[in-house]
Amino acid sequence: MPVYAYLILDSGFLVWFLPFVLTGWSRKSPARRDPRARWGLGLQSVGYAILWLGPFWSRPLPHWRLAAEVLFLALGCLLSWTSAGTLGRHLRLDAALDTDHTLVRTGAYRFVRHPIYASMLCMLLANAAMVATPLRFALGLVFFLAGTEIRVHVEDALLAGRFGEEFQQYRKSTPAYVPLVR
């Protein structure tokens, strides 16, 4: 595996993560929080880790895989920058709502309800393009999607409880985290 491929991936992750640091995680005590979403985060992390099992450094990197890596990194970074900026003060690691929480439907949230998870999926696909065998990719994707579905379910329940019919309409008209997939 060429060194430049690792540099591209490392740079991509840095650029992807930077808007979360710049926006800042909300440290304010939430009005309502659901810690079950952390299980989803754990499964998502397992999905990423599975991709890196085995002797990935000895695999050749054809040009098409490098191109896929760069494409998914770019999409992931675009989504993370637009999503974190749009979410602003509502950005949290936990699934939680503030007393003054608003239902965000602008920016990337016009196209998917959970664009940060869409960006994480793009980053997973970028990793897979570079290092994963088809079996590790399939297994990693299963764990990642299971974790994402847990987080989506928990967050959607919180939002539905807070915003009622307004959220239900948003949910009906906007896919969760993959455009055109309901």
C-alpha cells in the first residue's frame, strides 16, 4: 500500500473531523437525553475497526480504489462541514434535546434527516475502498448500519416526542441518512 494513500486517508479524516471541533460540542445540560444511542456509536466503531483487520498494508491499491477513496472522502467532508455548521449549538455526541431545541431542516438536513451519519457512512466507504476485503467490508458495513439504525431510531424518537406532527411530516418527506432510501 503506497504511503500517499495513508496520507490521503489521514488528511481526509482530519478535514472531516475539523468542523465538529470548530463548531464545538454543546456542553449545556440537556432537557432530555437518551443514553441508548451510545450502543449505536459502539457498533459503528466496531464496523470501522473490522475494515482494518488483517494484513491490509500488503494489498495492492488499484487506481479505481484510490479514486473511490477520494470520492467518498470528499463527500464525507462536504457533509460533515455543512451538517455541523447547520446544526450549530445543537451538536452533541449523545442523543439529546435542549429546552430551546429547534427542528433543523436547512442545509444538508433538507435532503436527509441525519447527514452526519451519511458523512460517517462515506468515511466508512472511503476506508473500505482502501483497505477492506469484500468480506471485511460486508461485515463492517453490517455493524456500522446496525449502529446507525440504533442512533437514528433513538434520535427520531426524541424529535418526535418534542416536535410531534411537524417531525412526522419531516420524517415522511426526508430519508434518514441515505438519499432516496426510505
